[in-house]
Amino acid sequence: MKAIVQLWLLPSRQMPLLGVLAHLLWLAALGCLAWMTPHADGAALAAGLLAMGSWFWHLGLATTLRSACKPETFLLPAFRRHLAAFGLLDAMVWVGLPAMLALIMGVPHVPLGSALLLLAGAMGFAMGVERWVSLLFWPLLVLAGWMPGLVGAIVHDAWRSPLTLPLLLLLAVLLLRLALHPMLRVTDRPPDTSPLEGLSLGRNASAETAPRRSALGRRFEGWFDAIAQRAMERALIRYREQPTAARRRTLVRRLLLPHDNVAAIGLRIAIMAVFATLYVVVALHRKHFNATVVGAYAVLIALARFPQIGRGMARMRPNLADLYLTLAPVTRIEYQRALADALTVLVPVGTVTALAYTVLGIVLTHAAQPGLMLMVTLIVATSGGLVALAVHLIGPQNAVGRHLVNAAVLIGTMATYWAGVWLIDVLGYLFGGGLLALLTLGFGLGVWFAAQREYQRREPCFDAPLA
């Protein structure tokens, strides 16, 4: 029993806000079911609260259990049996107890409501273990927003169909099977990857929190790794032919940033373009759509890479000792300058990425002012990238500080973007764009040069970061 209690407390200890919110929703749902009249209205409200709380709770539960279910954990006595008992208790709390209370009070459609609650919990659990599962439900949400009348008719007919209940139960069982199979499978630890790689597939997370990749994700990883290997080999060959300082910097970049070569950037943009095209064509097919938002979103995507710098450089510190010995710098300033110069390439990479996504958005949305969007994106993405790289390079080392700094950078960049749109609308491309470039690029370059000086002043650190 002690093991089951510890498993129950695990999400609340790691995510206390989630645990409090989920259980408050559970208590509120039982209160609505017990005291609201008529009972049918109370049951409807209670079902909504329970479904929301169950989804949140099981999403967090899956995240914590995924990190707990490591190969060495299965050596604990009766670990699988304790997991099974915990699962039964969890189902009783979130589905069984509300269903019994509803039956006692004579609420109609209790079996169907119980199946929906079970599906909500299974959906949250599956999304917590396999994040790509959310893509299975994304078309349904798009369809609900695009054709609400059709979705309403389908729901109305399904509510009266006798096949709805077994189909809901079957779907919940399939989701649980999809989540539990990889979580309970004992496998070897995947090989370590660069914390600064350019993929967003979770490989640069820690071993305890890294999500398991799907077959499509592994295929993408293979493509990017092959491109990175070829780029490194070409850089080595060119450096051996002529060992110049520029080719030496290229080697350092290929080592620190394996997925930031031309071929990998093009592939990343192409993959993102496919998903963006599907989203814009299906979800945003509306007449009254402000196309200028596309540029702001493109800048946000470009800036999403920079928080990885502070986190990744901290994780790489023990490995950077090998790089220090290989480079054999005369002074520590020379070594720090080499790292800063290698990371500077992320600013033009981010600008090119933002411009590529903006061009794609202009084509898909038939934007009325493409020149304005491109000019503002070019200026703001460049200046925002300089500021983001600077603050993440020398910023706080703890996770809370990094999140606060990143939020401040994103808010400031978005404010600058919309201020730039207004400025060019009022003063025109020449004066408005020139004033925007003078202010933002001047500020970005000033922050970056100051950050470089501070980074070069610091002593290199090769100690592993504290957990």
C-alpha cells in the first residue's frame, strides 16, 4: 500500500500546481453532482469538470511515470503489480466513484458518461507518454472549428447510437495500450546527442524526461544525423587541406551545432512548411484573417531556438573540456571568443528561417502587404536574435530564471514587431523602416557586444551542472 501511495503522490510532488488543480476539479465535480438540481444539469457540469481534471491529471501522471519507468526501476520487487494496483485505484477514483454516485442519484446516461470519462483519462495519459498522439486528435479539433454544424449532427446521432459506448471503450483501451506498451518495455538507453542540435523531437532533453520518438520522428532524426555527419566530414577535409582560422571556426560550429548547416536548415524549413501549409489551408481558411500575424509567428518560431543555448551549454560543460584541449588556446579569452563566434551563426540562421516562414505565409494567405511583412520580419528577427543569444549566453543558470528571461525577450520582440508594423504604416518604408532598423538593430548589437565582453571575461567552466 505504501508503494501505491507514493505513486499517487508522485505527480503532486513534481507538479504541485497540477495536483492541486486536478483534485479541486474532482471535488467541484462531485459537489455539482451531489447538490445541484436538477441532477441532470449537475451531472453535465460535473462530467465536464471531471473530464478536464482527469485529462490534466493523467497528462502529468504519464509524464512522471515515464521518467520513473526506467530499466533499473523494474528490478524493484513487485513493481509491475504495484503499478497495476495503482491503475485500478486511479480508475476507481476518476471514473468508478463518480459513476456510482450518479447511479445512486438516478442520473441518466451513466454508462456513456463513464466511457467518456475513461476516454478523457486515457487520452491525457497517452499524450503524456507519446506526444505525437495529440496529432491524432488535431484533425477533429480542426473539423469542429471549420464545420461545427456537421460535428454537432455527428455528436447528436452518436449520442443515440448503441455502438457509441463500445466504440468509446475500445478507443480508450487502444490509447492505454499505445501508452503502456512503450512505457513498460525495458530497452537500452539511447545514445547521447548534442544538447545544441536543431531538432525539436525531444532528443536534447535529459534521459529521464526525453519522450519516446515515433517511427516518423526516428526517420527525421536519421536524415538530420546523416546530413550532420557529411557536413562534419567535409569540414574536416577542408580544414586539413588548408587549416585557416575561418575553417577552424566552421569545425567548431559543426561540432557544437550539428544541424545548422545549409542542407539541414533547408530540410527543417521544408518539413515545417508541409505542416504549416496543412494548418493554414485547413484551419485558417477564413476571409477575415490578418496576414500580418504570420510574420509575428515566424519570428516566434525563429526565437524558440535560443533558450536551448543556456540549457545546452550547461549540459555540455564536461564535454567542452575535450574541446578546450583540442583547440589549445593561448588564453581563456581566445577560447571563450571561439565559442561565442561559433554560436553567432544562430542569428542569421534564425533570420533566414523567419523570412522563409513569412514568405510561405504570404503565399498561403495572399497577404496584401508582403513588403511590409518581410521588412519588419527581417529587422525584428535579426535584432531579436541578437538579444536572445546574448541573454541566454550569459543569463541565469537556473530553469526559473531562464524561463523569465525568455518570456521577457519574447514579449519585447512581439511588441517591437507590432510597433514596427505601425511605424512603417505611418512613416512609409524608407523613414519608418530606417527608424525601426536604427533603433532595434542598434539595441540588439549593443546588447550582443556587451554580452560578448562579459562572456569572454568569465572563466571557462567544465563542471557538470547541479541537478
